[in-house]
Amino acid sequence: MDLFKLQSEIRDQLKQLGFDLIQFTQPPLGESLQKFQQWIEQGYHGEMKYLERRRSERENLQLLLPQVRSVIVLGHGYDNSLENTSHPNEANIARYAWGEDYHQVLLDKLRSFSQWLTDLDSTTQLYFSVDAMPVLEKDWAEKSGLGWRGKHTNVIHPKFGSYFFLAVMLTNIPFEPDPPMQDHCGSCTRCIDICPTQAIVAPYQLDARRCISYLTIELRGPIPREFRPLIGNRIFGCDDCQEVCPWNRFSQPTSEKRFFPREGVRNQPLEKFISITPQEFKTQFSGSAILRAKWKGFIRNVCVAMGNSGEKSFIPLLEDKLSEPEPLIRGHAVWAYVRLLGNEARKRLQKLKQSESDPFVLEEIQSAIP
């Protein structure tokens, strides 16, 4: 088999499938594994306990594919050059979630590629991952030369910025590895300076527990009160550190229509979402990454955004949520209600306190009217 020719044909095939960046490397990963483990030991992953599991597979790819010889790292752009809202009465959703769930879109493409490659050579073995397997995609991307890790910890490419998804494929074919790319962040600290919650605690070091993306998506319980005012109108994720990155001036608009905004997602008024039922949530966001937040987490986020809006017309909508059966929502509605109504909320909350039994909601009321 002519590996050089096959490597070239693979690049062409993956480009036809829409992948913008295709790089090759080989195990082992190296010191990145130790850095990841140190990050876990510092507790920076918060409640994302799944990151603690399957450590042995991250360290030894042979547990995923016994005959692994090479790692193919892919980048697929999702930027559509549309602006996100800054209006306090509108819902700011991270742009990667405007379209269809990237997991499914990329997996569809990888399955198609897998079929093509195995038809070409039946001895080929493949194992692919899109963000859900014990594979450190960002670290493999860095090693393969697909880009460098920015100070915000996202991977940056000089011609595509950072608005791209990553996928990794393991194979038994010993391809020629590509060289790593040099770090081009220089003395720039824009991503660190812009972060509303100061989640980038040092260059190349992210404390997820402070990150708005973590707080609005991964965190299942209450959002710490200290961070709520800083979240602003963001109800699912945050793009601030990427939006200020100088390299995203070169970001290329995606040609993948499934990543374009779905109807009723981008820059919507907050009141559109506050009363959505669990079934409506599942229906409206079917096939969307937004489902990751779960219904009660999503409404929790909308309550916080309403509290940050300064919009008095939201007060009756939040008052309705004070009797919401779900305590997580009820407690955040208390916070938002008081934030908009101030001392005038005291009478309503005193009445609520008499009938409230949930410890979290009682704590929110006590904090609001000590």
C-alpha cells in the first residue's frame, strides 16, 4: 500500500465531507496527559465527574483500538459570520448551538468516511470520537499541528481562528505524522481580560467552575450567587473569549447548512423561553446541543438572565415562577424577582417563606430578605 498516496486521498475525501482541517500524528500523547490529570486534581473540572473516569484509556489508546498506529485529527468550522445579541432582553446562546447538534453532524460524516475507507481497504481499523469518548481531542489537535492551544484553552488555527469543532480518529495505518504548530498568542491577554467571571485563572489554565459555559450547561444545581450578575443575558454557553481573539478575524464561514441557525434559537426575546414546558423544550430543541442543559437548567438560566436585564415587564413572569414545582427554578426566580423589584419584593417573599419547605429556596429567600 502506498501510504503517501492514501494519506493524500484521505485528506481529499475528508475535505469533500466538509472538514476544513485534517492532520495526522502518532501516539503517545506525552506530557499533556500529566497536565490534564493535574487539572483534574485541582478540581477545575467541577461536577463533570465523567472526566475523572476512564483515565487508563486516555493514557493508552490501545485500550480503545488495540492495533492503533496513527491518530487523525479533524477540524470542522461552524462560524456563520452572524453576530450574537448583546441586548439584555434577548437570549444570548453560544453560536455553536444555533444549528444542529455537532455531535450528530460530525458522526454522520465520520461514518460515511469510515465506509469509504473500509471499502478501499478491508483491513483498515477505525475508532472515532466526537467529544464524548475518553480522548483528549484538544491535546491531540495540538500535537498534530492542527493548531495551538490559546490562553483561553481553545485550539486556534491561523486561517480559521477557533470557531471549529474537533473530531479524532484512531487507525491501525502508520501514517506520516505532521509537525506541531508554534504558539502565536504572544503577549495578547484579550481572552483573559474579557472573561466576565475571571475563569481563565492563568494563561492556558481554565477553572471550569467559574466559566459561564460550565455554569449554564454542565452545572446541574444552583448557580453560585456571586456569578449570577456576571452571566448577563447568556442562557447557554459563552463566546466572549473567542469573540475578542484577534485570530478569529480570519475565521471562515462554514458551508455546512446544518450549522446555520435554526428557527427560534438565535437572539430570541427572553420571555419566549421562560414559560416553555418540559415537552415543548424537548420538541423545540430536538437535535440541538441545547438539550444538554436539561429543561430545568435552561429555565434556571432564563430566570438569571431576566434578573440581569433590568426589564420591569419581566416581573410578572418571574412572579409566576415563584410557584413553580421545581425548586431549582423557584430559587433562581426568587433571586431574579428581587433583583428587578428590590425591596418591594419583601411582602411577596415573606408570604412565600411561610409555605416553602425546600432548603435551597428558603436559603434564597433568606438571602433576599435577611
